Amino acid sequence: MIRDTSAQDQSLSTAGTAAPWKRWLWPALAALVVLLAIGFAIRAWLGASQSFDSARVRIAEVKRGDMVRDIAADGRVIAANNPVLYAISAGTVTLKVVAGDVVKQGQELAVIDSPELRSKLAQEQATLAGLEAEAGRAGLDATLARATAQKETDQATIDRQAASRDLERYQRGFDGGAVPQVDVAKAEDTVKKSEIQLQHARKDATLKAQGADLDARNKRLLADRQRAVVAEVERQVDALTLRAPFDGQVGQVQATQHTNVAINAPILGVVDLSRFEIEIKVPESFARELSLGIPAQLTSGNGQPFPGEISAVSPEVVAGEVNARIRFTDKQPQGLRQSQRMQARVVLDTRRNVIKVERGPFVEQGNGQVYVMDGSTAVRRPVKLGVSSLGEVEILSGLQPGDRVVVSGSDLFGDAERVSVN
């Protein structure tokens, strides 16, 4: 009889079968997460009318802090006093210096030979001599006229005295019965006539003296006028010799030796080496805030700072920029040269504890609207901007610290209220 393996078998209890819902729990949770992610993506896609790559925009965070409003620019060294000397008359120029020569005040730099101007001076001097002679003759005539008038007055005075004595004699004779009444009356008429003649002689003397003085004065005035003309021509002749207006250095020489130059032609320039200024170009948007006396800082090639201040601001705008000049307020670096480069920094003001953000094209392009990031969506929001510097702009309202703003590239969004930035 063959024995089976039943004696070796052991009875095991069978575990209960798991509930069907437990087998689908984890797959369901995974599917829910996927659906939520798809839902959020669809919501963001539906909320934004357009989608842009984040590499095409620049986003900056709004912060709170101090904002220094300054202007930084590359400056060019120029001489504060660098006049150009011109030819006062046409002629042949003879140069006494060359470009780069150090000159002293009053030193001859060039001489212009102008025969025309020298001839004009000789003519005017001759005219002056004639007018001075006429003025002297008029003065002599006035003296003679006064003397003649005085002579006539004296003669009339003597005639009156003689007539008075005759009247007295006739009156005594009439009182003694020796002279008739008619002779006394004639003597009285003679006295009256002499008195009238004396009055007219005195008046004629006054008028003749006034007339003679007036003629002499007119002649003197003509001579004085001609004297002024001669002085002006002499000044022009003297200006044919160009002299250094101050101690300095000869700049560019624009005339050629022993050549004929036209009137008002530039001859050469002189540079004042003791006074230099820095010329900078300022963007038009900052030009209205520049004024004389604003402090500035100038930096030379070795990094040493020098204090300065705005000394001049151009009244015109050229290519969107305004020229300004900065002068040294304390001392200037040694060895400065024309057209040398220096760094300039002009501090307009400092604003404490303001809300600010990095400056970008949105300042000019936004028209009071900026795009603020809400997750991956840029939402258009109105803001009020304050003053701005080269790197930052003040936020007056509409944004808070921590907000993220699209500062560059928002021109791609057009007028969309919401866009997606991936």
C-alpha cells in the first residue's frame, strides 16, 4: 500500500481579500494632482491673452531705502579762458610764435601789415590837424569879436559922458541968460541919443560875444570828434599787433606765415593754463534740474577726487543732450591738458526711506502703467512715479516693497491687461 504526503501537509489559514477601493486609492490621488496642475495651467493660460518668454523681459523687485539722485558722465577738460585772436584788418601776417609756445601777458604773438589801415590813419590825422587849426582860428575870432564889441561899448559910454557935460554947460548958460532954450533942448536930445547908442552897444557886444563863442565851440566839437576818430584808428593800428591777453600757452595756429589774411580771419588761440573746467553732456531729462552752484565731484585718472561745482549750463538742447561746465572749487590736478578725460558726478539730492525700483524703459513707455508679476502672470497696474535718477525711480503709489515689476520688455505686451511670462 503506497502512502501519500498527507501526513506532511499543514493547514494554513487564507487571509481575507483586500477591498477593491483600496487598490485604486493611490492612482486616484496621482490623477487628482495631475488634474489640479492642468487646471492651474489652464487657468493661467486662460487668464493671460498672450504668452512671452521670460528671457525677453527684465524683472526687478520693489524695495525701500535711500535714493541718491545723481548724474554720472564722462567729462572733457577744456580751458576756462581760451580766446581766439582775429585779424582786425586785411593784410600780411607775420607770426612771432608757434603752437605750444608758453607766452606772457602783453607778448607779441603776430603782426599784420595793413597799408590800407595805416593810410587811413594818416588821412584822419591830417583832417584832425585842419580841424584843430580851424578851432584855434575860431577861438581867435571870438576874442577879436569881444574886443571890437567892447571898443564900441566904450566909445558909446564916452559919447554919453560928453553929451551929459554939454547938457550941463547949456543948462548953466540958460540959467544965466546966455544960452537960448533951443540949445538946451538939443543938448537933452543928444544925451538921450547917446544913452540909446550905449544900450545898443552893450547888447551888440553881448550878442557878438555869444555868437563868437558858439562858433568857436562848434569848431572845437568838430576837432574833438575827429580826435576820437583818430584814436579809434590808432587803436585799430595798434591791434594789428596781436598780443597775449594773459600768461598762457599758444593753442592752435590757424594762419600761415607771411600770407595774406582777410578781415576777421582767425589767427591763433591762447589757452589759460591756470584755469581749467570740465565739460559734460547731460541728458535732456535732467537738464531742467541743473543750476549754477550745484556741487559735483571730479575724478582724475588715478582715482583722486576733486570738488567742483556747476559753473555754466547751455540754454539749448543738441541731440537730446545739454552741455554743462564744472569748475574746480578747491584745487585742480597738476598737469591737466586740453581734451583730457575725467569722470564727473553731480549729486542733485538724496531722498530718505522711499519706495523705489530699478529704472527701465517702462518709465517713458508705461504712461503711468506697469506690469506687476503675479506668479507667472504679468498684470497691468496703474502707478504714480516720482523723481528718478540714472539707476532708480521713486514710487509714490501703486506698488509696495516686495512687488516684482517688469522694468524692461513691457513694450512687447502692447495694451494687454494680463500676459503670461514663461
